[in-house]
Amino acid sequence: MYRDRCGWKYQLLFIYRNIIPEECFTLIENCRREDGVVTATCTEVEGTRRCDVLQGSRPAPKVPDGRIVTISFHVRIRIEFFCDGVSLCSFDIPVSFVDDVILCFPQGTDINCNIFYVQCKVLLNEVLGNVVMLEVVMCKDVQVEAEVKIEVEAKFCGPRQLIPIEEQLTVCSFPTFPQQCPDIFTI
């Protein structure tokens, strides 16, 4: 079976606040008291990307056959603090985001989501005290998929002499796809 996919990619940028663990914050404050330069980095923890299509879609206003679908996106981010370039401490935080999208997904289709890129940046500011702020960009992909059957006409040849074949013009009919929302997916 072949899966026909219809969807789009988009990104979300959001600022995420998290409290620094007490033992890590103590090390950061000790570095600052000794006139050290505190820096921080953040990276995505490998293998922690996840998205879930939540139950309970609802009709989309002014979009015939459209439904509002709620999707939650999750990833873990590792934050590491440094004092004059020497590692002080690190900790992981969960970052989650919920998004509503309008989709047309007739009977027999599936909704699939994917996070294909995550980027983060630590926003340092001494005024924030024991709170670290992250700028997180999450690039996501939402697909509506349906099984389709494809018929391929072919001629198989074996190791033999050439046999003259009359030229025939073969007309292939366009495959039938699931019904789409005409206001969203124009033909």
C-alpha cells in the first residue's frame, strides 16, 4: 500500500521560563561573587521529540468540512552553565507546546505529526534571579495520510530476441483521492 500525504510545515517560536535548581544556582552565584563570567548553553536531548494528536476535534468556523485539531509537542532541553568557560552544572527541562490546526481529515485518513528541528538559545539576564529563560524554535510537520492503491501497467521482458510491438498510446486515469476541503485545498 502507498500512503498519500497532504500537509504543511511551520515553526513556533516561544520563550520558556524555568527555575534553576538550587544547587546549580548556588554555583552560579558563587561564580558571580568571584567576578567570574557566567555563560550558558542549551541543546536538545536526543530521542525526546514527541507529538500527540489530542482527542476531541471540533468544527472549524467558516471552513466547510474543516475541523480544529489540538496537537501537543514535547521535547527535553539540556541547559549547561559555565563559569569562565568551565562547566558548573547542567540540568534537563521539559518543553511542551499545544497548538490548534485546522485540517480536513475524512473517514479513512490518519493525522500524523512530526518535529523535524529544534533550536534553543539561553537568554541571560542577571535581574531574573534564579530563573533561566529560553528562546525555543520548534519546526513541525502535520500530515493527513490515506492509503491509496496504485495500478501500474508494465511489460516484462526476458532474455530473448526482440519481438516487434505495435505502438499503443496508453491512457492512465487519474487516481482517486479522499475528499478534500475545497476552501483549504484548492484544485
